[in-house]
Amino acid sequence: MQFKLDNDEVISLEIVRKPNMKHIYLRVTPKGVVVSANRRAKLSEIETFVVSKSAWIRKHLQVQAIQNEKRLIKSDNSLYFKGESFLLDCQEQEELRHITLEIVEKSFNIIMPPETEQDTLERVIDTFYKEEAIRTITPMVELWSEKMQLFPSNIGFRRAKRQWGSCSSQNSLSFNFYLMKLPLPIIEYVVVHELSHIKEKNHSQKFWALVEKFLPNYRELTEELREFERVL
């Protein structure tokens, strides 16, 4: 829904109703503002709350706009690959039917038909990361499986917002192909982490002892991972 703030600025507002929620919560997403409230909360109460937070909303919408701009696939923006930042060089070419992508030195060179949509470019980038993940992480899993004598039933790759990897109850491993944005030692840590879940399903002391057995510096790698998460 469209909603006016205290200065008559119009924003996109989504209201999510949840049971047993005592307070009203706000968050700003790439698509707009989301407010979560109890199912019994009156619409007028929610609207009053949102208006009272107008200054906070404007500030965070500005931050989100900057972040959205940086995420655009366009020249002079950048993407991470194996822990390093690569500049994007996007060039349009008439009569070109397909998008080409290649890495030249420290640059992602993309040649594309005129007026190519962002969604299309994002799919091309995702395909690149997925292919690189399959090429890099699959043999890494095989290597560490032999070292640890822990063997997954399957290895899969997908795009995920919050998880770098997971291990199912059937010992199937799934990796976020955006891992390829991270340095190889951190990717290796994620592989060892998920392989360890084949033997220890939760994050118990036994689990961390197993990780430490094969990666004594896992704490440093975990901290490095958190640092990368702040900039990606």
C-alpha cells in the first residue's frame, strides 16, 4: 500500500500481521518499508506509529537507496570474487543477441545488447557464480571428505540470503554459490563446517572440537567471514 509520512512523502508500506506480537516493529527492505504488528492491532494505531517514525524511515530509506545503487550491475560498481573486489565494465553492443562475461585482470567485463534489464544481468552474474562454485567447491568437498572420512549423500548449489551452507538430516550438503565472493580459506572453512554436521548435527562442543581438529584456526576464519558479511 502507498502511505504518506509526516512531510507528505509517499512510501511503499507492507503490513504483516502476526499472532502473539506485543509491539509494532519496522524494517526497511530493498522494496520498501515493512511493519509487523499483532493481528488485533488497529490500522489507525499502526499508521500513527509509522508516522511517528518518519525521520527514522527517511534516514534508512536513504541508506537503502545507496545500497541499491551499489548493487546495480553497471560500470564502476564492483563485485567480489574470491575475496577481492572487481570493477564492473559494462558495454552495450548493437545487434548482439547474448550477454558475454569475462574476467580481465581485476575487472568483470560484460558486453550486452542495448537496454538489457537488470534482472537479466543478475541472472548472468548468478550463473557465473554458480558455475565457479561447482568448479571450485565440489573438489574441495571431495578433498576434505577424504581427510575427515565424512561423505555427503549429495552436493548442491543455490542462492541464499542468509545461509552459506547447510547439511540435511540425510547428509545432503547445500552451498550458497555466493561463497565464491569470499576468499578460498573461508570457503574451505564453510566446507569443513558443513561436513562436520554429517557427524554432529548441532553446534555442540563435540561439533566445534571436530571443526578445530581439522581447522585449528577456525575462530579467525569465522571472524573474517563476519567481516566480509558486513561489506557484501
